[in-house]
Amino acid sequence: MSISCPPSRCSLGSTVGRDLTPLSTRAGSVRDAILVTSDAESSGGQLPGAKYVVRGAITSRHSFGRYATPQTVHGPRSAFDYELYDRHEDRLDLHNLAHHGGAAGLVSDLNDLVDSLIAQELRPRSAGDR
């Protein structure tokens, strides 16, 4: 996976959205994981009528998602449905490693990663961020 965005383009003040420069942790490299969400909480609120929310992460090795309802998104991990794919061995995402409780240790590790990314990236915005 690669994200290609020249620093001069990423940090332009006129670009809509957020500055992408922090995606680069050092020259020529990108973060170890990217947070994936589906309900627009990071943009200011739950979409009207959303029946589920997704929180997940994409790493160089895995694609991971946990599904919940808006009411259970902050609930216990046992309330979530999971998808987990090995991006090296299963490029078409055909074999869900988390199906029927599989890969429990990896699911736990990726849940921890998602929680960490949520804490970093879905923090409440201050007036200066808007």
C-alpha cells in the first residue's frame, strides 16, 4: 500500500479537509496503519439512518473491520462482528480469518490497534481545528 502526495500539495491551505503531511512519519515512509470508519463520526456526527458503523484498520499485512450498531459501537468487543483478511495470502479478501471466532489473538491485537487509532484520530476537535 502506498499513499502518494507531495508535501507541497498535502499542506496547501486551500486544500479541503485535513493536512495529510502527518501521514508521513519520516521522509519516504508512511504510518504502520490507517484507521477506517464508515459513519462519518470523524466528520462531525452520525449519518442519519445509519444502521451500522465500522471501525477498522488497514496495515501492510491485514485488513480488519469490526461492525456494530450505533448503539453498541462503544460496547464490549463481544458485541462486534469481525472481518479480517491477510493482504499477502488472500489478495481478493475471500477468506475471513475471524469467521466463527478464528484468529482470536490477532483480532485482539487489531482491536487494540483500532482503539489506539480512534484515540489519536477521532478526538474531539478544538475551535482551531475547524
